[in-house]
Amino acid sequence: MPLILFQRDDCHLCDLALDVLAAARAPEFESVFIDGDSGLEARYGERVPVLREEGDGRELEWPFDVEALGRFLGRG
């Protein structure tokens, strides 16, 4: 399950999302910073942080908690 966390530099919500990912013991993921990428900024803009599952394209937008992340990851 390749995961990507889209985020911005100096984003306190992104920091909170990282805390949730750690608390949920999420599998390894790639961090992609959208700053300076016009395509990603157009797609994600103010929606970040967004966790994307590359296999099927599902996305989990902030706000999410450990339980919501668990459901997204298929843990219940």
C-alpha cells in the first residue's frame, strides 16, 4: 500500500497529521511538499494535509484522527 502525504512547509496542520500517523503506527509513507509545484498546488492547495493511497487513488483529507486513519488503512 504505497502512501503519500501531501503537505506544505511550515504547516501546523501537517505537523498534527504526522502526529496522528505516528500514533496510529501507519505504514511507511512518502512526504511530498506541494510548495512550488503548480500542478500539486492547483490540485491540493488549501486541502493539505492529504494522505493518498496510490494503489486505488483514495484520499483522506484533514481533519482525521487515529480511528479514521485506521478505517482508511483497512484496519477496521
